[in-house]
Amino acid sequence: MEKISEHISYKEGTYSNTANKYGIENVPNEKELKCMQTVAEKVFEPLREWVGCPIKVNSFFRNEKLNTAIKGSATSSHLKGQAIDITSMTCEKENCKTNLDMFHYIRKNLDFDQLIWEYGVEPKWLHVSYVSKKKNRKQVLVIRRPNKYYTYKE
């Protein structure tokens, strides 16, 4: 497989510096891959269209061994291919979007299970998960320090 979606390659969706460092094969099964394709279709691609330029995929799928190596949550949606961490990229267009812009766009316009503002006065990156239309909670959180989540308030 070469692509998960129009703008996410398979390599991007499974890449990890930690996996490379420790020789961990981070390979999703069919069910996990299908979940990744759904996240890309329902969240990433509509966001990418709105942004109008590339968005960096920091982390997408993580198998159990990789998730343990990075000290990720044992219940992380990344383990199922249902979550993606993203960061805005510098582009040459006049109206480039920031992580904060993307956060508000997702919150107001897209369906999601969880949207997390990760660290900083403006988010350093965004975590977005998608389960299914019926089960998505539309939960919006802010994390200010490790393992300390707050409900987002405008």
C-alpha cells in the first residue's frame, strides 16, 4: 500500500523515529488500516482542503510495542489507528493556517471523537481522533503538562 489517503502516504502514517531507533515494526493490520483511512477521510482530508497547504503528520498508527516505548497511554486511540497528531507547516501562501486556526476549524466544522490542544499558549500540535459517526463524543481538551487534561472553555 502506498497511500492511506490523497495527502497521507502509508510511510507517513506508520513512521516513528522511536520505532526506527528500537527496530520496532510498526505495521497496522487490516482493521487498524481501515480506521486510519476513516480518520483521514473524515478529519484530515477536509482539514487539508481548508488549510490549502501541507499538514505535518507527527504520529498516526502506533502498535503496542511502539506505544509502550514512547510511554503512550494504554488506551490510546493511536493503537487502533483512530487518532492522528498533526502540526501546521510553513507554506508560501499568504493565509497560512496555524495550529490554533486548525484547532478552531476542527472544533466548529468537523466530526471527531476527541480533539486535544497539546501544550502551549497556542497548541504545539493537535491530537484528533475519530471513532464513528454514532460514537464520536466531540470531546475537546487542553493539555498543559504531562497527564494533566482540562476541558476546553472558550
